[in-house]
Amino acid sequence: MAAVHDHDIGHAHDHHPTGMMRWMTTTNHKDIGTMYLWFSFMMFLTGGVMALTIRAELFQPGIQIVNPEFFNQLTTMHGLVMVLGPSCRPSWVLRTGRSR
């Protein structure tokens, strides 16, 4: 005689996180790629606003749009955002990634 086993009882496989936890704990390569693209785009926009502010300050001599100290800080932050912004996301994913 063959025994009939019902494998659906007590074995729910739909326990994946939803919402923000899905994006923070994912190991799916498609989700990681999507997050990387959004992060890079946001860093591009942030660096672009900083670059426009720097260009506006340097448009004509004598025009002061921002304080000189803030201009120096803005120039430094612009460099850091444009150099490190796109590269920080993959290192964060590799550091916190989990295997399931």
C-alpha cells in the first residue's frame, strides 16, 4: 500500500520579508542592481546640485552666493560624492549581504 502524504500542511514557503525589509535584507541580484542604480542616480543629482552651486559662485568675480567657508566645504563634498558615491553602495552590499 502506498501512503499518501500531504506536504502542504505546516510548510508555508511564502515567508519572505515585505516592504522596506525586503530591500534591506535582499540577496536577489535584480533587487541589488535596482538599489545600486537608484543610489547612483541620487548621488549624481546631489553632485550636480553641488556643481551648479559652485559654478554659480564662480560665474563672475565678486558675487557671493555662499560664504567662502561653505564654498570650500561644498567643493570638498562635491569631490567626495562624485568619487565615492557610486562605489560605496556595492561595498555596503558585499559587507552586509547574507546567503540564504
